[in-house]
Amino acid sequence: MSKFGEYVKSSYDELVHKVSWPTFKELQSSAIVVAVASLVIALLVFAMDIVFGVHSWSWQGLLGYFYNLIG
């Protein structure tokens, strides 16, 4: 059990004294970057869904629409 205690003490010491934590401003800017990237990826997936179809009974995407027009 003493090894576990040493592990907890050394982990606490490392987290408090050796880790450099980001400032609130850095954290905000990183969160904005993640939010914007997530939005862009979501829009890309949505666009791909629209173009290639979502395989529902009423909507098969723009390509499905064009295939129905041709065939």
C-alpha cells in the first residue's frame, strides 16, 4: 500500500509543479479552433449526405435525383 501512496504523492507533485497548464486565454482560443473545425467537418458531412444521398425512401441525394431523371 505504501507504493500506491508514493504514486499518488508523485503524481500530485508532477501535476502541481512540473506541468505547464494553459492560461484561460489560450484555452479559449483552442476551444474556438475546435468548435470551428467541428462545424466545418459537420458541414462537409452534411454536404456529402446531400450529394450522395441518405438512402431514405424519399430522398436519395442529388446523384439519385439525376439518375432518376436519366433512367
